Amino acid sequence: MSLKLSEYIARRSVSELMSKDLISVNESMPLTDFVKTFDRRLIHHILVENDQGQLVGIISQTDLDKNRSFYLEEKLLASHLMTENPVTVSSSTTLNEAAEILRTNRFRALPVLEKGEVVGIITPYDFLSFFVL
């Protein structure tokens, strides 16, 4: 008996696709200190944490592009650019649920938390890689 793709995805969890190589910055870090990380690491999102290491926001490449004229502004901090309190999922969230959250909200990334700690991030690219590779 063969499984339909939707049934297969419904049985798989975010932990199977999420990226674990995470980049995060402190909310008080100046833009000038982390902007080059996007290009060096070829990433589209940086997670923003407070001094206690808790996730407080996310910055996308789009956020940076919208504020490109401020790149040299040393007073602009991560906290000024970030989307606060991003929607998150757990590593046990099904791929179906995560895909629906991404699609419905037009998100490009979902941080993955376990017991309040960031353990990964899942993006539409992760889904695409899963189906193509």
C-alpha cells in the first residue's frame, strides 16, 4: 500500500527538515556588525536573542533591503530592524502544520524551539530541497 504525499508529510516532523546551523545576534548589536553576515553565510534570516539567549525577533534579508540606506548608521541596532516575537514551531510539529503556517501567513522562515531554546529554523527552501533532492 503506497502513501500519498500528503499522508507522508503529515507523518514527518519539522526536526527532519529544519536547518540546525543557526546564526543569531544580540538585539543590541549594531547593524554595521552583522549586515555582512548575510552575504558571507548566504543566509536569508538571522535570529535575534536577548541577553538571556531567548529568541526575541528575526531579521530577514528583505528587512535589510528595506533599510539599505541605513547600513552606515552605527546607531541602528538589530532590535530596530527585527520582527518582534516571531511565530515559532516545535521540532515535533508536523511538516504539514509548518507548511500551512508558512503558506497562510506568507512567512519565509519559522524558528524552531524546544523548551524555549532555539534548535533550528525551517523555510520554504527546506521543503523544496526535500522534494527536489
